[in-house]
Amino acid sequence: DFYFDEPFLLTARYRSKLQQRIREAYPGYNTMHLNGATGNVPEYFHRFENKYARESITQPVGNYVLYDMYPFSENDGYGQTTVQDRLDELVSWPAFGSAHAQYDYSYAGLRPALMAANQYDSDSTNDVPLFMTLQVQAEHQVIGGDYVPTAGGKRKPSRNEIFAMGNVSLAYGVKGFMYYMVPTRCELKGTDTIWGTYGLFDDSLNVFNLNQGTGLVQNPANKQIPNERYFAVRDFINSTNIIDSTLLGLRWQDAKSWNTTTNCSVNWITNLSTRYPHFATDDDANKTFVETGYFLEKSPPPGKVEDAKFIYLVNRRCNLQPENTPDNFEDNPDTSYRNVKFYLNFPNSPWDIYTVTDLKTDSVYCTTKTGDVTIFLGAGEGTLLKIEPQITHITQDTTLSQSLTLYSDLTVSNNATLLIEDGVTVTFQNHSRLLLSNGNLTVTGTAQEPVVFDFVTPYWQSTTNGIVNNYGNFVLNHAKIKNAAVGYYSYSTDNDDIQNSEIFN
């Protein structure tokens, strides 16, 4: 893409003409466009872009919106209160000052940028992706090789802070990242005043360390080596690789900062709290530094009893807080990792049991529709949770065309029929069973794609796991029943029709 860095507002019409010429010059490349980071600008600027930087009102401004915001300033410390204030500003802050804070147009940050991206496309069902430029650099003014402490630059972010900025961005629907900046650029030019930008690599002979006064000026001809921020970025990217394909298929709904009283239109969870595992009590409500982003699938798979819900859960706490410091009054250091406890909020759901799957660790938590789940997150870490109800009781005819995992007994009653189509695998965890109680089961597998019932481990104690039929009609064709105590147990029935099926283990 052609790049136009932080373009001025009044260049919008000119850039729309350039975009038009790019399309004409590259007719076979639909994705080619004039790209440019918007800069840390308030929502009003995006609205202006939306109106004047389009080729036409029927086309989006670009294929994506690239936004940059660097929250950690030169004089900011690493204490929890300061860091969380900066992360609050990363989400939303009144760029025109407190006098305009009542007006939506005055706010900058992730939330206004995402709202703008969603408005940039005339087709509201096809939102434009938001890319975020994370702060991974320090910026300092240097005169003749000497540091100028009052110039108002940027301090280097810690590893925890890089993770927190990235994960909070993902909670606000960000689909991709850029990093500012990768090289270090601070070459001395005589006695001139320069702005040194200290990125992910350093001069191997003069590594940047502001506290020790080293690396303020570097020679770009020397060998460049990665620094701790490089490894933080690398590890953050690796942590998202596990879930990126899922995230890219989700549509953002809303997000919530639990340390503030901000409104949120989604109420899938309630009563969220955090606790340091070594402390005896929960953090205060205004120090529950957690971000939750809420998502639905753009194209949910068919055959689900209810579409899954997704929550991006972020522990925003960062950095080691020494004991007896303003941000930590405990007797031992607070390393910022946390247990995050939350309650599901589906009191009116027809389903009693829900599963919460941590898609980074593949851990599955089973709870009730208003029950609680506790997730451990390291400092600055985030994870994607998939929440879906468990079918526990079928009372009307139901067709199952997608594989699923059950964590409690499934009962079919009221003379309803459960039809399971070819190729479906039903896995029964927690020694659960399939119970037909005046209910019917019809399985229509094929030789090439049989239906599989997997009970994981035979269970013989208070109950025996397997398929149990009482007063029901049972039709089984091309099926495999695996790992049950009793594969199929039938009583008070005379209509069992079993063909081309096998029982294993």
C-alpha cells in the first residue's frame, strides 16, 4: 500500500482523488489503496474523513483504518495507578480537554477509532477492520549527545505494558497491529538538537538505557541487536497466533472497563472481581483493572441450539509493585498476575448448564447460567473465551448436524425425536449419558461418514455411562459407540432398529 503518515484533515479531498488514481492505475488489485495512520485524533476527525476522503459515498474510505496512540509519556512512572490511567486514556479520552468532555466528538482512543471504522463502510454488515499501532518505543530529545528531560517525549514501555496495550486493543475489536517503531533512530548530527526514537533494536556497542545514560546516540552502521521490547513484541504475537483465526471471524459488540462506571450495552457477565492469589481479599472495585470485549461470530455455524458468545478477557495490571508502595499496601510484592472471577448472567435462558472454553489453553469450565468461573491471567495477559449453552433436555424435535461436546446428561423426552446426521461426533465428558425417556433417537450415518458417540472413559459407579432407552423409539444406522460402560441399554422398548453399527471398548 501507499502510505500517507498522519495526514492533515484538510488533505482529505486530495487523498480521495489519489485513491481514485490508484484504483485506475491498478485495476486488477482491489486491495491496493492509500493507507495512512490517522494519528491520535478525536472522533470528529474520523467523521470528516468519512465524508471527504471517500472516492464515493458508496465506497469505504479504505480497506482498513490504521490508528496510532502512544499513551506512556516521558514523566510517567511504572506504578499501577499511573499505568491504569494511561490505559484508560488508550480506550477513550477527551482530546479537546475537559471543557468538551460531555461531547462525543471530542474523544480519541480505541473506542472512537473502532466506532469510526464501523461507520466508514456504507454496508454496515461489512465493517472496515481497525489496525492499531502499538507504542513500543521511547522518544527523547538529545542536544549534543545530552538528554533533555523537559522536552515531553515518551518513556519506553515495559513488557507487561506492551502485552496490556495489545490485549486491550483486541478487546476493542482490533484486527491487526503495527509497531512504532522497529529500528532505533538517534544518530548524532554535530551539536544539533535531535529527537531520538528508541525502538526494538539497538546498536550492539551502545544499548539504550536512559537510567545509565547509555545509547542516547547510536551508530546505525554497527550491528543491530534485539532488545527486551523486541522479545516482548515477539511473545505477544506468538500469544495471539493461537486464536487469531477465531478472532478474525468475530464481530465486536461492546467492551467494558471494570475499574470505571462506563456504560456497556452487553451484560453477559456480572459481578467481576480480581484477587492476587497470595492476598486474602479481592481488589477494590475501582482497582479491578480488567477489560472485557464482547463478540459474536460473523458467520455462526448451522445446527447450533444457540449461537456461541465470545469474551476477550484482559488483566490490565502491569509491572512489579514493591511492598508498601502507594499502589501496594500488602506485606509482599504484587507481581500483578490475578485470578479473575466472573458470573454468567443468563437468568432467563432455557439452558441450565453453560461451558466456558479458554481458547488459548483449551481449558473448559462447566457452570450454571448464573454460575461463576475463575480464570488465571498473568500481568497484561488476555485470553478469548467461548461461552455456549449445553443441551440438557430436548422436548421437541431437534436435528443435530454439527459435532459437539456435552458435559452433563442429555435427556430426550415428551415423545420428541433427536435426529443426528452423518459425520457428527457427540462427545460425552464428565461420565455423562444420553437418556431417552419417552423420547426417540434417529441416527442416519453412512459408511463413509458414520455418527460417533464417544463417552471418553467407561464409568461404573453411581451410574453407568452410555445410551439408555426407556419407552423410546431407537433407530441406529452406521454408528460407532465408544468408551461407554454399557454401549446401549434398552428396557421397556420393542422398536429398536440397529444396523451397520459397532461398539468399541
